[in-house]
Amino acid sequence: MEHVRQMQIHALVLAGGDGNRFGGELPKQFVRLAGDAILLRTLRRLASVRMDRIVVVAHPRWLDETRALVAEAGLAIEVAVVAGGATRNESTRNGLIALDAADDDVIVVHDAVRPLVPVEVVQRSIEPVASGRADATDTVIPSADTLVIVEGEDVVEIPDRGRYRRGQTPQVFRKAVLTHAYAEAERVGDLTATDDCSLVLRYVPGARVIAVAGDEINLKITTPIDLVMADRMLQLSVLVPTQEPRPTRSLVGARMLVVGGTNGIGRAIADQAEQLGATAAVDGSSLGLDVRDYANVEARIADAARRLGGIDHVVCTAGVLRIGPLAATDPAEIAEVIDVNLTGTLNVARAAYPYLRDARGSLTVFTSSSFTRGRPDYVPYSASKAAVVNVAQGLSDEWAPDGIRVNAVSPERTDTPMRRRAFPAEVRDGMLRAEDVAKATIRVIRSDLTGQVVDVKQHDVAVAAAAAEAAEAAIPGAGS
């Protein structure tokens, strides 16, 4: 009986950028987004869809680095790396040549610097080609902005934006169609198009190319501001759980130390972690810990590690808030705020490092909504919390090779004993509860993110309540 070959799905990942538009020597596909190289995130996202093979088309000067990154990914499917060309079209052509694909196979072409593409977008871009309904698909989103046609400096037309879409990737093709388009384009010397669907429309008359819905989150990281936006999208999707990223780690059996955990937010984090199956130890000033004294911190963390049998997660919520004009504040009080909030965080991080390295665990530190802009009457506090953000961001990169994730949590006004002491007459209505901040913190700890500053806002907490239950139910052992 003759064997019938099953249609296969191949992906071409275009990673030929050299970093010029990004403004640095390192190509943007190697820049870290929440702890992982952008290309690494893209490969993992595509590999989560059914694929038979991936070919990464890399810049010729960065082939070794790309191969090393692919090896680091440890994907379950075959991934090859080939050199790209001088243009996008030439890079796609090189990838096509490297593919061991039959004419009826499906080719998914995706930008390496679109790491946030939702899995469902990839799936719906493949389906029309795989089912035979189309020869190609183009992923598109509507334009919210008015479109303006300009010649020189003259506005000559404002078209109906309802007819226009913004193109994204993936673009998906039947292999024979894409190969034919490239053969014809090369024959006439036309390999300058900015995408592949335009070549199919130009050189394969009668080919059916249909549009599929993309997603605003599927942005292309081309400039530094795009990286900031991608970071922000990851933060928001952790705080308000959606399909991705979801909690990926169970806390069953995890060992957690909460510094500053004897009351308020720290105590709530320890309690919720234990409800999810962790063993949580707490320490703080009321138990004799002085985070300003490194020797004291080192000894207390070592003791906690002995009692717990190691440490997987450390949370540092220790902090001091002093209110008053800087000129009228005693220097000793200024030093206390800086030493507890900043030096204390550094001490905890340094002392916890060997245990977190052994466990490939996480460090979560606490900043404040005031870190974004210094505020009158608590300038030292705002300054110290801005510095804590730098601690988290710097350590996330410094410790990434050790597998340690580092994040900062930034809650809005929260009803805690520290805040009540600082603002005894403040109206509590509309404040976050310590339990709300703890829930958001636990979600960060259970995610794969690192280097993030996750804002916790009252509005987002309300939206997240129902979504969190749905996400929780899907994690094996989550409620154990």
C-alpha cells in the first residue's frame, strides 16, 4: 500500500536584524525582554503550536550567537539556523531553500521580534491554508488612527480607514505558492518587498490571500520604546490574568522566606503562599531582624534556610516611611529611610543569592507608586523606592544566567500598619487591601517573568478577581 505523506507545518523565523534601528550594537532579537532574549521568547511561543520544524534565518555576523540561543531554548522540535540575505525577501528565500518541505506543506513566516504573538493568532493564521480554503493568509489589525495621504508637505487625500488594515506576522503560505512567487520575483530582479504576501499578490495570479485577525499585543519590537511597551504588556497580563502568560509554577512544596512578613502585605503573602502548599517563614524588625546590618541579615537568612531545607523564593517587603519637608527632617531619619528601604533590600538580595541560585528561584522586592515621581514631604522615601526598582532591573539581568528571577511589586495606596502610622487621619475608602497586593505578588512569583515592575492598582485588582479563579483552576496542583 502506498504511503501517503502527511502535510507538515514549517516556520521561518526572520532574525536578520543588525540592531541599527534599535540604537545599539546588540541586535534587538538578542535584547532581553523580562529576562529572556526576544528571539528565545518568539521560538518558545511558536513551538507551543503544532510545528514540525523551525528554521531561523539569522544575520550572517550573528550565526554563532543565534545557534547558542537555539540550543539554550531546548525545544522539543527541530530548529535549524541559516544565514539571511541583504533584504527581507532574500532572507525568506534562503530559509525556503533550507526547508525540507513538500509543495503542499504549510509555511509560517514570522518576525523574530514579535515575541508576544498570541497562540490563537498563529493557529487561526494556519487553519485556512492547512484546510485548503486559502493559498495564503495575512495577519492584520484595524487602524484606530485616521489615515492621511501626503505628497511632499501637502495633504492630498484622507481615505476611508475602514478599508485599510495594519499588517503583522505571521504570514502563512502553501509552500508551492510561496516558492513560485519567489522564483518569479527573482527572475525579474524584484526582491525588495517588505513582506511576502505582496510578492504572492504580485507574481501568483489567482492565488487566494485572505486576512485573519491579529492582535494589538503582537507588536514588532523595532525601537527602544517598543521594548518598553512590550514590558508593560507582560506586566499587565500577569496582574490581570489572561491566556498568556498564565501562572506556570505550583507553590506546592515551595520554601519561601518573607522579610518584613510579620504584618501587613508581607504577612498576607506568607499566608496565601501557605494556602497554596508552600512552607513560608517570616522575619522582621519585631523579631529582632535589622535589615541595615548585613551580618545580621546573612545569619537570619542562613537560619531560615536550615529550617526550611533551602529557599526557593524570597520576598522583601521591609520598609520605613517618614513624612515631612526634607529641610526639617533630622538627618538620622533620612538615613533610616535610605538604609532600611534601599540598603536593606540590597542586603537581603546579597544574603539570599546562594540559596536562590541553588534553587533557581525568585526574589521579589517592593517599591511604591511614588517611585515614578518624587513627592513633596517624602522625598527620601520616593528616592529610595526608585532605587529599589533599579535593584530589581539590574539583578534580573545579573542573575539571569543563574536562573534567578527578580521582580518588583509597586502597589497603590494600601491599608497597612505602616501607612496608618504615617497618615493617621487618612480616609481608607478606595485603598487596596494587603490581601489584594498579596494575590498579585503570588501571581508574579508563579509566573516566568523577571525584570518587571508590576503595578498593583485598585481597578486592575477588581478586574482580576474572576479571571484569577479561571487561571487557577487550569494549573495542576494549584489548590493543593
